[in-house]
Amino acid sequence: MPKLTIRPLNTGHVPTNPFQYHYHHSVQPFLKDVPNEKVPLPVVTYLVEGGGKLLLVDTGMAPTERANKYHHPGSWQEEGQDIESRLKAAGHKTTDVDIVVFTHLHWDHMFFADKFAHARLVAHRRELDFARNPIPLYYKSYEFPALGIAPPIAGLNIQMVEGETEIMEGVRVFESFGHSPGHMSVEVDCADGDKYICAGDSIFVLGNLNPVPELHYDITPPGRFYNIVEAWRAIASQKARAKSLNHLLLCHDIKILDRIKENPIIGGKK
């Protein structure tokens, strides 16, 4: 078995209202200490190392001007936070990456994908089909050409997968639909003997895993979704699948930043 580890890489900041965005309106009367104002949240990608191949889960967000203009106003990417610079700081080049797995194809998860010229690019079939022809409500999410910009998927050769699929030894993807039509999560067998799940946006924050007994909810559903039934089931199934909350690696939960400071490499030998 390969001795895999996971390196979180934060690629920028997106101001978001957690109270409205991360939590369904039905649970809002029961929320405590959740900000009802915009706070800057990270945009974290995950680099899997140690298997003889470099695998990257998502390529991160667009640069400041584009993110601020077309997406969440006030978004920013500091100098050195773009994925190319993040990889360089970790001792790698974009051309060193063998595989890029996209949890989904929103603007903050696959920008700069064109820089990975030597990589096998992987996304779910449903996700790619929708990204190529979304409804207008999702034009910004996928940067559809109607906005007058070239979408980041343009010209890319993306391999489509379905179901639970092994991507390389020790790494598999599985369907976690709901946030987007073809969202996938990535499970990694790490050197410490545990499995970690890179959950993308299928779980916004760890608070989505909390039950709401007053409503007989076994999870706390999100406020933004493509399909609430699929989103609910994706959260519940990953909650059951993960060994602990510590084994779920999210993209936008601000708590991951403290974890990165304490332990920049996840899954190393105990």
C-alpha cells in the first residue's frame, strides 16, 4: 500500500454569510453563534502525496479581480495563494501533478485547471454535462460564455467517471450529489492507517453534521443546494462513512485554517 498523506492548500478567501448560505432556513431558529453577516471563508484544495503519483483534489479559486466581479463581491486571492504558487511552495510544479480530481466544476474549485498540462483530469459525467449547458441560474457558478468570459472548462480534456471509482491505488471517488448535479467526494487511504474524505462542497461546514432533535433531523441541511434530497443524503452518508469528524476535510470551513497551522500534513504515520 502507498504511504499517502494529504496537504491542504488554501487558495483564497470568499466572503459568505454562514447563517443564510450554510444552513437551511428551517433550522435557523435553533442555530447558536452562527454569524448572520459575511465572513471571509477559505477555499481549500488538497494535495495527495506519497504514492508515486501526485494527485490534486480541485485547483482552487479564480484571482481577485475575476472572483470579485463575477462571483462573491469582496473575494480575494492574496499573492502566492493561487494554486501554482501554493504547489511551488510545497516543492512541486503544476506539470508534476499526475491527476486532478474535481469534486465539482464551480469557479472556485477548478480555476487554473489549464495549467495542469500533464495531468489526467477527472470529473463526474453528470457534472461535466451540466457545466457545459447549465440553466441561467448557474451561469456564474460555471462561468458560462453568456457572461462574456471563457469558462475555465473550455478546451480541457476531462475524463468522466460515474459511481464509486478507484482513481489510483489508495484513492477513490464516490458520488455525493446535491450541492451540484455531479458532485464527488474523494476518499484517501493514508499512511496512518485511516481513511480521509475530501468532501468539497457536499458538506459546507462541520455544523452541517449536527442533528437538530427539535425537528427530528439527523443532520443540519445547507441553505444552498442544487437538490436538497441528494444534498441531505450526501451529508448523512459521509457522516456515517467517516471514522470521525476529524476525517472529513472540507473546502470552506474556517476551522481548517487552524488545523493547517497545527498540522500542515494530514494522515502521516502516528
